[in-house]
Amino acid sequence: MLFSIFNWTFTLAILVAGPLSDLVRARVAYSLGVGIWSTATILCGLTTSFAPLAIARALVGVGEGPMIPAGGLVIRETFEEHHRASAVGTFFAGNKLGLALGIPFASIILARWGWPWVFYVTGALGIVWVVAWLTVYRPPSREAPPTQRLHNPAAAIRWSTLLRYRTTWGIMVGQAGYLYIYYVFATWLPGYLVLQRHMSILNSGFVGMLPFVVGIGCTVAGGWLGDMMVSRGVGKTFARKAFAVGGLFAATIFTILGALSPASMTILAIVFLTLSIASFSFATAAVNSMTIDIAPPHVVSSLVSLQNFGGNVGGSFAPVVTGVLLANTGSFLVPLLVTAGVALIFGCGAFGLIVGDLEHQLRPPTDRRRIDGGEIDRPTA
């Protein structure tokens, strides 16, 4: 229940965090979010009672809400188009790096000083980051407010109107497929190695970390290769979709092969599942660059927040569905096949078929003459 409180609070906070980041800018939104996150993390070390822990965990989710929307806005304001996928890949590689380093770091603190200090030290590091962020980051000057840019049709687009576009729904559904397979591996890979492949807990922890270490390199590489394609004249629509759809399709194939690997071939199964993580890691930068490519500057964070709200709604079911299927079948075969199916249908299907033209920013639907299936509309003359 404590884990669920964090997940659902975080998911709801993303919806508010996007418009908030667009309003107050990333420098303030990031500082506010990390400040709340750090304070709430420290509070988790003060009690073992359920009710105060639940409140603290909820505040951790609220604080984490602005991270991705504000990060997307920073990338949009700081990097040129042909560098954005690399920036996005580096940004999301930081999440995986945090997991890879955070687990052994927390274990050392736990062994030496006890569990409360895991929360104290982690929260304190966040506060140090806020000070560094405010010292280092200076956002570029912003254009005149959208209401003053009457000549710009995109000024009519607001958070409340983003759901009128087919591409918005495409990236929300696609993100749900992407985060579903990510959450299955992030939450169940160690359990798979212990329950299905009969590894010791110690060995499963070490082996389970390796695919995500590989994923860090693949996340950065996917962004770099995508930017290289764009800089050489390849259209953004093809470049983004090639990595998004191709990465998730490869992850689908490798997940199926891993699920079907014989019980006697544990190493082969691990290789296939590592390749699956590497594949959807290659898609990470492209998937999360789409919103930055098409959103007008004043609603970048809002569109990013909608994408990740949809993604987390879908992804939050991954651990539960996997656990239920495992409990009813006694094997990871069906859960992994379902995971592959979700990545294929929701991930590849939405990014490939629902998401449309990424070459231009979204425009207000002032008439019905549509470009590429309806997601970008020409304003009336």
C-alpha cells in the first residue's frame, strides 16, 4: 500500500506539475519539486507507523511530479533540435544510473548506520542538489507571453486543448506500452531470476543489475544516433518513430524468446532479457523527444505531463498484473508473453499508427483541413 500511495500520488501530481512548470519556469518548478521530495524523504526516516509514512510517501510522489515535465522544458529551452534526443537520452539515463548506484549506496549506509540514515542522507543529497541547481542554472529569456503573440496561431493552444489532438493520445497510449514493459523488468526481474531460474538472492541482485547497466549505454546511444540522423537531413518523424517502434518491437521479440527459453538454459534467457532491456532503452530518447518536438514552447511541460500521466497509468498496472498472472499460473511464461503483447500493441501500435507528423508544432484546430491524419491543423487565413 505504501508503494501504491507513492505511485498514484506521483501519477496525479504529473498532471498539475506540467502546467505549473510552464507557468513558473523550470528553475522554480525543479527547485520546488526536489525540495518537497527531499524533505519528505527525510521525514520517512522519523517513523515506522503507517499513517505518517503514508503521508510522507505521498509527499515524495508530489515532489517527484515536476521532475520529467520540468526536465523536458529545460531541454526545449536549452538545446537545438538536432541535439535534443541526445539530451533526452542523457536525462533518462540518469534515472537508470541512480538505480544502479543507489541500491549499493543505500546498502552500505544501512549496514553502517541503520535504516533511518538511508532516508536522511538521501534527502540531504537532494537539498544539496537544489542549492547547486539554483546556483548554476540560468534559463534563457522567454518570448512575450502567448496572449501577446496574436500573429502566432499556436498561442491558442492550452493544456485544456491538447487532448483534442490525435498525436497527444498516441504518445499517451504509446508511453503506457513503453512504461509497462519497463516496470515489469524494474520490479520483477530479480523475482524472475529467483523464482523461475532458481538463483540465490545475492546472485540475482548482481545479475539483475547488469541489464540496467547495459540500458544506460543504450539509452544514451539511442539519443545520439537519433540526433545524428536528424542532423544529416532525415526527417524527425522517421527518426523518432524508427527508434521508438523499432526498439519496442525488438524488445517484444527478445521478451518472447526469453520467456520460451528452456529451464536448463538460464544464461540464454538472461541474454534475451538483457537484449530486451537494451532494445526498449534504445527507444527511450525517441519516445520522450516527441513531445518536445511538437509542443509550442509555452505548453512543453504540459504535453510532457500528459504523456507521462498516460504512461504511468498504464505502467502502474504492470507489477500487479504480473503478480496476479504469476500467482495463477505458477510461471513467468504468461506474464512475459503478456508484457510482450502490451509493448507490441500499445507501444508499437500507438507510436507507429496513431502518432502522426512530428515535423511541425501542434497548431490550433481552427478549421478541418488536416495534415497527416488530423494531429496538426492549418489555421484559417
